[in-house]
Amino acid sequence: MSIIMTLDFLEKLNPQQKNAVTANDGPVLVVAGPGSGKTRVLTQRIVYLIANQGVRPWQILAVTFTNKAAKEMGERVKALLNEQAIEGMMLGTFHSICARILRREAEHLPLESNFVIFDSDDQESLTKSIIREMNLNEKLYRASSVHAAISRAKNELISADDFPINTYRDEVVKRVYTEYQKRLIASNAVDFDDILFYTSRLLEENPTVRDKYAQRFRHVLVDEFQDTNLAQYALVKHLASFHKNIFCVGDPDQSVYAWRGADYRNIRRFEQDFPNAQTILLEQNYRSRQNILDVAMGVIDRAQNRKKKKLFSDRGAGEKIFFYEARDDYGEASFVVDTIAQLVASGDFQPKDCAVMYRTNAMSRLIEEAFLQARLPYKLVGAQRFYGRREVKDVIAFLRLVHNPADEAALGRVINIPPRGIGEKTLTTLHLVARQNNVNAGAILLDLARGAESPHYKSFTGRAAIPLADFGGMLSNWIANASTDNVPELFDRILRDVNYKEYIVDDDSEESLDRWENVQELKRLAMEYSTRTLDEFLENVALVSDQDTLTDSNAPTLLTLHAAKGLEYGAVFIVGLDDGIIPHSRSFDEPEQMEEERRLFYVGITRAKDRLYLLRAIQRGGRGIAEETYPSRFIDDVPSDLLVGKTRTGRAMRGAPLDTKWTLPSAPQPASVSTAQYKAGTRIRHNTWGEGIVLDSRMQDGDEIVDVVFESVGIKRLAASLANLQII
């Protein structure tokens, strides 16, 4: 690509974007508002460095948070340059890049280069088994809670040896942490946090390795910088330590992942560590209408200790924000589904343009039921929906065991699947024999494949030794064939050898067939790795994120506010705007958590491009046992002149008179079919269906067609000349 061509694309950037893309060498912090084109800036920064500054692709490290974002960025760079021009560039997620470094530098670690990655279930299962072996009270020391403490420590670069003890619980956690790490190493395994922890420690403690990578990467670019934890910040700081060319893009207003270790204070650390850094604001929004941005700013401007941004859009003001207060959570769900159906019927939106966002996963149930009742399709965002299914985890565990026979979690999962007479007692004996011989259980199993010739054979009863030897024989055969089979061939071989289809399809029920279809779907993924390694396949599956499971099917998306970051939709419905839900009750006594709840609401608002619906329910919790709720305190921060809608109670919102909070047309107007008389938010009365709210209105064939939502019957489309509607 010539310099002239590159300058042509620079002219298409707005002034702030251009300043960021063409910034001089040195540390740069780009504070990018939502929808401000940060991916475009990162992509074209890479193109600019290669095409204009003579930087070689292999001298560039670009880090993202999801595989989807990395793929999108790579495709955009290729479109502007070409495949050869970016060969050698390291682009990927923190975890995938660090895993790559660890495999290359395994000689410096207590691991072999073919280590496996334990997923969330494996991690919790291992923690639980340690808690049981230590005879700890499982109610006081829940595996999920203990592992969360271990995870937090790793994110803060605290090893088991350095784990601080202030209480007796801390002492217990330290003991579990120590044993947990021993078991991981014995399984030649890491968990997600280890990938970052080991890499950061490696760069910190081994100057030779650090200098090798820091000198190689002339430019380090980081996406979603506000979501980095301490370990990730240390990583990029080490990798940029030689050239000091670190280019970070983020927005502290969208820092919503403190629960998984993200620390928005890393932006302050960056400013302290790089005092001469350039700071560039991206404020022009290309996604949302101005009314949506004004609502977002009304909410986020109340946040503490932040740099204010003035978000602006050239897309026009757009519709006002529609507020709806349902009688209960069933009504809330029904309104969402009915309104989406109406938006689609109007032709203004495709189903996939709509999204429903909620604070916690549990809130999806009633919304899912409402979609099912209406016989309308939907899709859920979440890796667990597919990768958490039993049969999928089984097949992955078989493949993991072939890749790494020391994988204790995988072995425990599939050694008796399908059932082959290996019970808990036999498995316990297997692990005991392994420890007595200072090897892993997989090594014992492979040796037992020799039958009576194995010195370990007599350690088991004949009834136990035979199925162990048979399984060890199969495993040995798979390992031998793994060197010549590609991933889909090995996949088929394993399923055929264990008769997995017969096991999973135990009858002709729809459930059994669905289970097998899930296995076939995993096989379709495996087919994509026919020319790649088993190692790559397993790493991709282990590091899959919620957003990476999004499909392109034409259906509305249901997702948590946390999962929504980075996405955008034509019409967004945020449900559960009740105090205790948004903001969550856990934040009431924690100022920092309350600040994050505010940022979370802001993130949800800024996902909307054209329409935004804010919903709450007067009662929530189920019919017959529902409790009354209170409106979210964040609603008070929404500029009242940007809202249309009504409450069902007529009660004051946070002490303010209702009519000062909502824009509600109230003066009766004469009916006419020559010009439109109704607009979104108008309250009307129908002789049969009672009171309703106008959702939309348009002129058609000389009549006004009005879409109205009624409490009694839901959404109806009416001709104004016939409906005899009264404005109230």
C-alpha cells in the first residue's frame, strides 16, 4: 500500500480519530466514548504503523478481550493491507497470547508445553475435592467462594506462598490454594488466571525473556483497557518496557467487570507510570441517536471522579425514550415480546436488531417463557448454553485426556463414561497408587494397558483391574493415532471406540436426539481444525467467551448488561429498573459497587442505536408471592424531557410529582384522519379494552394506523377512523 492510499483513508476519519491514528511514538491513552469507532482507530493505527512508519508486522502486539474482537480487527487490517503485509503480527486475546508465550517458554515453568487449560467447572470441581479431603465444612467453605478468593489473589499477582492471612478463613484459603496449585501442576494444567499470572511472573522474574519480547514488540496496542486487571496491566507494561510505545484504548465509564478482577484504576496507574502520555478523547458517536446519548450522559455525569465527555451524534435526535411500568414481572416480559413483535411487523426492525438486557441471568426465565408462549424464536448469549452441556463437556474431556494424560479433571469425568464398571472406590485407589509411585493417574492407567505385565496390576482387584486396563488400552491407542489423525478423525475414532452415540441416544426421545445434535455441532467445529492441531482446538474451546457464542440467526437477543458491552442493537429493552435489581442490592452499602452499577446502566443505554425502552415492574417474584418494588434511583437521573410513557400507580417517583417526571400529552384533541393525531407515549382509552399507550402511529391510505399497548389485551393495531379512541 502506498502512502497516498493511506492518507486517503486518514481523510475519512474525524479530527479526534485522526489524531489518535497518527499519534507520535510514545505512550498514548485514547479515551473512547461508546460507539466512537475505537475498533476503527485501533485497526487503522496498525495500518498506519505498517504502511507509513515502516513498522514490521511482527513488531506489533495487539491485545483484545474476545476472540470475536480479535478476528474482526484482523479482517479489517487485511482489508486495508493484505495477508502478506500483516504476516507475523501477534493479535489476539490476553489469554491466547499469554498461552502462546507460555508454551514457547515452558522450560522456565513447572509445566510441560502441552499443558491443558481447566475450565470453570474443572476449577470448581478440583477445589471441592481438596476441601473434602481436608475435611472442611463445605457449607462454610463453599468451593465457588474459596476459588473466587484464589482467583482474586492471582489477578493481583499474589502467589499461594504470599497469600496474606488476617483471619482464620484466610488461613484455610491459603492451604486450599497451595494444594490447588500442586494438583494443577501434577495434571500439567493451568486455570484461566494462571495463564496471566505465570506470564506476568515470567516477565517480571526473567529479564532475558522479558527483554526478548519487549525488544521484539516495538508497538503494543491494548483494547478495552479499562477492563484490565492488575496482572494484565503488569503484562502490557513489561511488554512495552523497551520501546515505551504503548497505545491503550478504553473508557473508564464502561468499566463494569470488577467482579472478575477488572480495575478501572489501571487508567490512573497508566497516567502515573507514563506521565508524558498523550491523552486523546473520542466523543463523536456513530451508533446512537442524540436523545439516547443525552440520557446516557444524564446518568453517567452523576458518577464520581471521572473525566467528563460530551458525546454527540450526527444521526439526529431520534425517538424519545419509552418508559413502561408493568403491573408485575409477567407483564414486563409480555410487553417486551409484544413490542418486539410490533417493531418487526412494522418493517422498521429485523428480529436480530432487538435486544433484551437484564441485570442477572435468572431474569431471563420469564422473558424466555414469554417468547415461547408467543411462539417466537430468541437467542441467549452465554458460553454455558452450548459448552456447558454434559455431552459437549464429555467429548472435550476425552480429547483433553488424549492431548494430556495427566489431566486429572478430564480423567475423572470420562473414565467411566459410558459406564464400564469403574466406580468411585476404584478411582480413589487409582489416585492413591499414582501418589504412592509419584506419578499421575494417567500414567498408571496407560501402564495398566499392558495387563498383568504391569507392576501396578495387582494393586487392584481383578474386577477393577480389567476395566482400567481396557480403558488404558483405548487411551494408549488414541494417543498413538493422534500423531497421524487430524482433529475430526480423532474425534470420530474416540466416539466410535466408546460407542458414545449408543450411550447418549438411549431412546428416541427428543432430548436424546438433541444431545446427539450437540455432539454433531461440536464435530462441525472440529472440522474447522482439520488442518490445525488438537492443541489449537482445545485452546479455542477453553477460552471461548460469551460474546464469541453469538450467532447470526435472525432472532432477538437476550443477555445480561455485563455481556452487552461491545455490542449494539437497533432497539434495546432494559428490564428490571427497580432498586435492588438495577442497582443491585449488593451495592447499597458499597460506594464503589454503586458506581459500577451506574456504569453498567450506562453501558446498557449506549448499546441502543434507534430505540430505547426502560422497564420496571410494580410487583416482582412470581404470582401469588410477589413483593412490591421501588423504582430504580437511576431513573431520577434521566432527563425528564426525554421520556415518554406512564406508571400504572400514578404515585410520585422519588418524591417528585409524576407529571414533572414524564412527558405525557393530556389535552384532548379532536379526532381526524387527514392528519396524525396520536404519537408515541399518548395515553388513550378504548371502549372495550380500556386504557392504553400509543407505541407508534403513521398515515396509511388516508387513515391513521395506531399501534397501542393495552393492559388487558397487549398490543393492538387500530384504524383511528374506526377505533373511536379518546386521548386522556
